[in-house]
Amino acid sequence: MSSQDIDGDIVLIGAGTIGLSFAALHLQHQSAVKLKIVDPRPDLEFYVTETLPKYLPDNQKQLARSLTLTSDLASAVQNASIVQEQGPENAHFKKRIWEEIEKHAPKNALFWSSTSGIPASVQNERMMDKSRLLVVHPYNPPHVMPLLELVPSPETSEDLIQQALSFWRRRSREPVVFKKECTGFVANRLAFALLREAIQLVNEGVVTVEEVDTIVQSSMGPRWAVWGPFKSYHAGGGAGGLEGFFKNIGGTVQACWDEGGKVNVGEGWEEKIFKQAQDAYGVVDTQKRDKMTSEVLGAVADAKEVRQQVWK
Amino acid sequence: MSSQDIDGDIVLIGAGTIGLSFAALHLQHQSAVKLKIVDPRPDLEFYVTETLPKYLPDNQKQLARSLTLTSDLASAVQNASIVQEQGPENAHFKKRIWEEIEKHAPKNALFWSSTSGIPASVQNERMMDKSRLLVVHPYNPPHVMPLLELVPSPETSEDLIQQALSFWRRRSREPVVFKKECTGFVANRLAFALLREAIQLVNEGVVTVEEVDTIVQSSMGPRWAVWGPFKSYHAGGGAGGLEGFFKNIGGTVQACWDEGGKVNVGEGWEEKIFKQAQDAYGVVDTQKRDKMTSEVLGAVADAKEVRQQVWK
């Protein structure tokens, strides 16, 4: 792999939502003939032709026709620079496929799994060279959302992490490298903690599902699009920073923690909350969501640029 | 109070950050002579003249000079339509001040507390007519952030809640009425649950304070600015909605919940995390934050408008 970019193919294993979203991202940055998608589904060509254009901007929809589709893993990876896996979330499947990929791919190809929960240290069990595997977990859909969680196993090579970092930064993504593996990685852990509290408050009858969403959309959503929670509370503490914040209202924070975090999956809140969500939202249009999210990300980027030019 | 808007004065008790931010919001919607600020601090005039213009747009900074400042509560509230309290977070203070305000304000004036934690059912203890008091809790700073949590006590009059709702909607805010009181209200409960998980993950050495912020800013921040958590996960479940989401990955969600929510205030994580925040951010400029947040809110509003015009 050159220091500037890659020479060989990008091979995506699995043509689900994540796979096609990554395909859209790669196609916008990469000569299209270098992108291959491997999936055993019999209607692969029809499915990709139907779905992939939805992820591409209006003036680039023709890109969806110019990639290679195949069910033959062994030959697909032969000239790979990057193999990116988003197959079934099943440890056995992932162990087997990396063993197979390693047999056929070039020695310097990068191996990335999009798993949302099976750590590289589990997936690499049958690999000859365990240092090659890295989790690159996106926030769905990756062609819109900038975050990529890079979660190495203890064996992953530092050099291969750096190559992944450079690759994603050249594509204007936000890769974050974890110091160690953890259950669920970070973004989902954070979001699910808030979701748990939301479920509890709806279940207790304080507010409805839709009111929770209104609350988040008109407070911490836009705030955290700009400054994350630590920087926000560091600001909230005035001159004392985060320490000042906890000095002022640490008691209130702990009181909230003591009350919260009590619901679990399968404890009976499901029927009421699923029904509220269905009644409020029915079938949702994720293309609208993605268009609006892109505009928010654009507004933050513009504001940062103005800040650097004018305010600094 | 007329059905269109108010006839009398808006009286703000307390000239702290929240009080002046509300002043900026009211001044932009209200004849300035009708706004009064009550605060016993001896340097009140100097302080307000110095601080309030920072909260106003460039072409409206002169508004800061045209309001009434006083330390005389009894006469300030005599012609009030709305009395909005943001004094010390101290139950005794609040009980006493509402008792005093009720003696001097007109019978139909609305009484709102900006408290972040002392429920109306505690604050109203010494009031003759307990039905008049409503918590109207902002998300700081209220001249930027649209959310207002309207938290009635069991005694609060339904008619007075409706008047508060109309008032805030005419000012393009997002008021949400709670069905019951709860510890910390909802926005802080949700945000603090996520903060707790963030502290735990930094304390365990998975990522740093700054990396948590990067993660949130490039994933759930912009997403939740557009669609709150329930709508987002309802979409994540495809045709099955929120129920489908939990069917697919309820096990992962529970695994995350089992691992998380373990830190408490004063358990020794503080030094490391406060230092990381201080090293990463030092003194922050909240005017930059507010400008960027306003642009994000504008982008969401624009995108919604486009959606209604074109997509519907």
C-alpha cells in the first residue's frame, strides 16, 4: 500500500445495509473498477442495482453500475489492498471467513471487520497472523456518519492501525482508535445508556416516546453535534471547568444516577413503548433522515471553518 | 392575560446566566420597557450592561439598555403578567420568595421557576394558591436552546399550563409538559446517564475525554439533532420498527447495560477525568458554542422546511 492511497482492490464482504453504504462511500473516493462486493445471495446484481443508487448523490448514481459483484471469495480477494467484512454477526462465521481470506489475499492487505460486537481477539482465532485484523466499526450509515471506531485486539499491529487511520482521514472520516477492547464499543454503550434512561422515564409515565425525542432534538442533540458531553459540561462549570461542574451539581448528578438505570430487556416495558413508537412514527424514511443529518454535519463544518477564519 | 400575548410585565428574579439568557430571549419578542430584572446584587446595573449584550445579536445589542433593573421585589411584580424565578437552588429560598411574590403580584400572573431540580410541589409549600406554580426548566442557555421542560406539581392548574405552552410556542420554543414530577427532570436524566457511561469508559482506559467528545460529535450528536433516540432506533429496526430493533440486537443492548452504569460521584475517577478535560479544553468560549449551535438548529429547521415543501 502506498503512503498516498491504495494500489489494489477494496473488497467488501456482505451486501447488507452497512456493506452498500460503505460501497457508496468508497465509490465516491476510489476508481470504481477497484471495488468488489462478495455475497452469496442469488439476486445480488438485482439487489445492488436497486439499492446502491439510493446511497449516492444525484449526479453520481451511475457509479453504482461500475463495480464488480461476485460470490467467489477466493478470487475476489486476490488483488485486495483492503478486505472489509460485514457478514452475519456470528463468531463462528467470522473466524472461518478470516481463515479463508488470509489464504487468498496479498500479504500486505488490510483486514477490517465492521462487527458491532465481536472483538478482533475472538475473530482472529484461526488466523496465521493475528496482527492483521482490526475492527472498524461504523455508525450507521457510514456514507453519511463520520465516526469509525477502530478497535484493535491486543495482537493488532500498530503499523496497520496507522494505515487504517490515514486511509479514513483522507476520506474526511473521524476514526478513533481504542486503547482496549470493550463490550459494545463506545458509541453504542453511550447511546444505549441514554436509551435505557429514556425507556425507564417513558415506562414510569413521565413523558411519551415522542416527547423524549422532542426533548433530545431540542437540547443535547444539537449541542452535542457541536461540542461533546465532556466539553459541554467543562463549559458548564465556568472557570472551574468539569471539576467546577461537579462541585456545583455533583449531588444532583448522583441523585439522577441513583434513580436511573433500572430497566432491563424483557421486563415488561416493551409492549407499551413499542406501540408508542409505532403509533408515533409508523414507517420512517431514512433517506430524509440522511439528507437532514448531512445538512447538520455541513452546518457544523461551515461554522468551524468560519470560526477558524474569523474568530481565531 | 390576553389570548394573543401578555399585557403586563415580565419580571425575572435573579440575574445569573439563566436569568440574563431569558432576558435576551424576552427582549427579542417583547416591548423592552415591560421587562424587569430583580436582583439584590449591588453592582446589578454594571453587571447587566456588561453581560447581557453578549447574548443579543449584533443588530439588537441596544435592547440591553432598555429594561428595568431593581432590588425591590414587591413593587417589581405589581404589574406582572409573568414572574420567572432563577434564584439560588435552595428550597427554603424558593418557598419564601413565592410566598412573598404571591402577596404583591396580580391574581392572574403566571409563576414559573427555572429550577433544575426543586419540584413545584416543594416550592409551593407556603403559597395560598398552590395551583399557580409551574416549573419551566430551560436547557442552558435558553436564548439559544429551544427546549423548555414544563413540570407541573399535582396542584398546578391545567389552564395555567396551557397559557405557558401558548406563550412559549409563540416564541418558537419547544415546550414539553410532563405528566408527573421526577428527580432531575428528563433532559438532565438522559444526558447524565450518557455522561456516567462516558466517565466509566474513560476511567477504564478505553478512550480519552476528548475521544468521547469526537465520538459523540461524529455520531449520535448530529443524528439526534435530527431524530431523537426512539425514532432513530425505530428506523434501525427496519420494517419491524423499535420492536424489530430489540428483536435483532436486544441481547447486545442488555450486555451493554450489564457492563455499564457502574461509576458514582466521589469514587476516585475525578482527578484523572477533570485533568483530561482541563488539558484538552482549558478555558472555552461559550459564545462560539452558541453561534455554532444556532447554525445547527437553523440547518435542521431549513431541512424540515425543504422536506415539507418538496418531499411531502
